[in-house]
Amino acid sequence: AQEALLQSQKMEAVGQLVAGLSHDFNNVLGAVVGAFELIRRRMHEPDKVRHFSEAGLQAAERGSRLTAQLLAFSRSQDIQLQPILMRDVIEALADLLRRTLGPMIALELRFDPSPAPVMADPTQVEMMALNLAINARDAMPDGGRLTISTALRTIAGDPEMRDGDYVEIAFADTGTGMDEMTLRRAMEPFFTTKPVGKGTGLGLAQIYGSVRQAGGTVRIDSVLAQGTEVRVLLPCTDRAPMPIEQGEPEVAAAL
Ligand code: ADP
């Protein structure tokens, strides 16, 4: 019964989410169509064409983010935890991460020399990394650096988590940072400081939910005008890591 209740609450949340996203998505499509129309009319003015192409591209990107969020939300129902190395997932995703960050932001990867496998769903880890990279990018409009690192942590006596070994994967940016209120509320569903259509406020909430389900937790440190570090802890496993397919991950299709 408890499970059925959770399921129905989830369906209700999905309903609200779909209504909100459809509305946002319609606005996004309007912006894309508008940009194309303007380009067609101003075909012979290169400056205008460039400007409207940029606007159209940005709108299309917002649309991709919305569908990716929806995908992540629906996927969160059938997660498949398996032993994986964080390093494998991030390496397979590195090209896509670099493209997402753009030329103004450097991506630095620092992996633990003796990595331990964790129990996690590879698609969820991909979504998580992309979401955190997009957040970092949005916080660094003038460029900067995103450092993704992994480290082994031993947790003991933490009321939130079982004692044991965890892999910590940290996303540290040199961006705007968060004020106190934003930091406090960042993981709440639908909390966003981004303009309508750009932020859904679901990224961190989604990450927190799936990481807690996997027996881990998420911690955020942030200093205004200096940057933000999001640390995700996932429990280690004794099982041998399964290989991650190389090439464009499944999630890339949604972005
Ligand atoms: P969204 O990105 O759609 O707003 P999130 O749940 O991912 O939703 O983030 C919620 C809010 O947390 C963001 O709107 C932003 O204010 C803040 N935030 C998240 N990541 C960062 C970051 N790396 N630097 C600064 N602020 C951040």
C-alpha cells in the first residue's frame, strides 16, 4: 500500500510536471519558429542572420533540456543499479561535457588513482553529470573552469548514511556561487533562480532523489563570487565493475 501511495504521488507529480513542461516547450518552439522566420526575412543581412540563429539555437537548447529533464524523471522509476566505475562513465561522457561547456570553460578531470566501483545506474550518472555541468556553465557566463574529481571516503557515525566506504564525485566550478537562501533551497523540486523557460528547478532535486535511493547523499558548498562544489557520495561495492559502452551515451540523444 505504501508503494502504491508513493506511485500515485509520483504520477500526480508527473502530471503537474508534464503540464508545466508542455507549456514551457510550446514557448520554446514559438521562439525557434520565430527565429527561423526572422532569418528568412533578413537573409541578406549577415549580422541579423547571425543574431537570430543564435537566438534560435538557444531556444532549441532550452527545449532539449526540458525533454531531458522529463526523460530523467520518467527513467527514475526503473533504475538499474550495477557496479560501475565513475571514471568510466565520465570518460565516456567527456566529449559531450566539453561541448556542453563551450569554448570558454575548461574541463579538468582528476580521478582517484585506485578507483573503487559503486552501485549506480549509468544513465542516471550521465544525466547527473550533464545536469551539474549545465549548472556550472550557467554559473560561469564569462568562462572559467569545471573540475570533476573522484575520491574514496570512509563514512562513520553520519546519521544520514550507513557506515562504510563511499566514492565521492565532486563537481567544482569557478562561477557566481550561491547566496545563503539559494544554497539552502537549491535541492528543492522546482526551485530555480533562472529565467522562465531556462531553468526547471528539477536538476538538483532529481539528483538528490536518485542518489538517496542508491544509498548515498549530495552535499553542496558554495561561496558567492568564488564558486560552487557539488559532491555526490555513492556506496562502494565489492562486485567487479561492469564496462561502460564507449561512444555517444544514450542520454546524448536527448540533448
Ligand atoms: P535549474 O538549473 O533548472 O534552476 P537545479 O535544481 O539544477 O535547477 O538548480 C537550482 C538552483 O540552484 C539554480 O537555479 C541555481 O540558482 C542554483 N545552482 C545550481 N547549481 C549551481 C552552480 N553550480 N552555481 C551557482 N548556482 C547554482
